[in-house]
Amino acid sequence: MPRSEHEYDRKVLEAIASGQHVTQRKLSRELGVALGLTNLLIRRLVGKGYVRVSNLGTRHVRYLMTPAGWEALADATRQSLENTVHLYTETRERIRTALSAISESCRSTGDGRKRVVFYGAGDVAEIAYVSLQTTDLTLVGVVDDQRTGRFFNLTISAADQLSPETLGRLPYDHLIVTSLRHAEVIRAKLADRGMPAERIFTLL
């Protein structure tokens, strides 16, 4: 997703505020933009009075924060935090709605449980886990193609331990793909393994 002008300003100000030696070439790499655009970003901040340039020699300069720059960085950081909280809240609500719909589509087993497995143990899965607590779904396992270790109170299993009926020796009823970016690739992989499409759900 392309960054906004304010995001670029915040990133440049953060780099200068770190107190480390900052060059336009280094900033260019960190921002992922052309050197010419980096030069323009810095000149704009200088023009706004947020940054001043101190000459250290013929070809070397040092960028320094001004009081206005520190104030602008504080405002930008606060705005970024507010945006992050808003995005998290919005994402959590969308995932909660999706999980509620999944629950309605799931039939409970003889013991009354709706046992599900997450495919993916990343950030989205963590939000889904929190949202899952407000449903009647029970998370009994987590698989991931790369991650290992623990996912809350569960051990992350390798994807090759997953069959249409069990995860290892543990039976489950439905599988929820908790990776947004690779959802279709995972769906195709599960179909190749014989997983019935009606038992696979995605969050979005």
C-alpha cells in the first residue's frame, strides 16, 4: 500500500530524531523510494521549518530536528497510533462477523462442540483467536507453513500433519484460513489434499 505524504514525513523525522547519522541514500533504501524523491521529502521538511541542515564539509551534511520538527513528529506519531487502533478495531469487527457467520454454517458434533483448526499463525490469526472467544467455536489446532512454536496455548503444527479428518491424531470439524494474503493458494493446496470445500472457511 502506498504511503501518504504524512507517513513519509513521519518516517524521515523518526530517522533524523534517532540521532544516528542519516544520509539521503540510506533514507532512500529505508523508505523504498528513489533518491530524488528522498531529496524532495527532506527539502520539504526543511521548508516547513521541521529540519535544518548543518554543513560538515564539502560533500557532507547533517540533518537536525528543530523544535517545530519535534512537535510535528509527536503529532504524526499520535495520528499514526490512532490510525493503527482504528484499523485494528475495524479488522477485529470484520473478523468477528465472519466467525459468527462461520459458526452458523457449522454443525456441532455429538459432544456439542464446533471444533476448528486455524491455517495460519500470524497477526490475523491472533485477532481471530481473540474474536473466537465470543462464539461457540472451539480452536483445537493451528497449522502454518513456516511458523513453529506456540500459538497461545496450542502448539503450531506443520501443514503436512493435516488431513481431511484429523490434525495428527486430533479430529476436527472445520478449517479456517487465517491468512488473508495467501488464502486462495491455501485453498488450492487443501483441495489437492482432498479437503472438502464445504469444510474450509476464509475470514474475508
